[in-house]
Amino acid sequence: MDLDAAMRALKKAEADLPQAEARAEQRARQIKADAKARVDQARAELHQAIVDEFRGGARQVDLVRRTGYSRERVRQILRAGGVEAE
């Protein structure tokens, strides 16, 4: 490659950089939003499973042990699910 062609290639690459960065940042935002949505969905499913288990006869202490949540957090989840824990 000659000097002029190398300079044109560099100028083009430099000119394309802001657009490439913008596309990469947009894609990163989308990946992050998708991951957050999956976490939110999984959390909602876990909370519903906790409520269902409790309604099915599971003891709160067992839910605490199985989930790793504190007793207060399990109580909050149960209350939000329409159940009053003892």
C-alpha cells in the first residue's frame, strides 16, 4: 500500500469511529436492558414460587433456608403476594 492510500484508509477509519462507537454503545445499552429484564422476570417468578410454596404448606423458616433471603425479606415477599406470614 502506498503512502496516499494508507493516509486515506486512516482518515476513513477515523471518520467512521464515532458512528461505530455510537452503535456499540446502543448495543451495550440494549444488552444491559435485556439482562435487567431477565433478572426482573426471574425475580418475579421466584417470588411467586415462594408464595406458592408457603400456600402449599412450606414453613417460612424453610423458605428462608432454601432461598438465602432473610426472614424479613421472605415476609415482605409473602405480604406482596397477598399472604400474611406468621
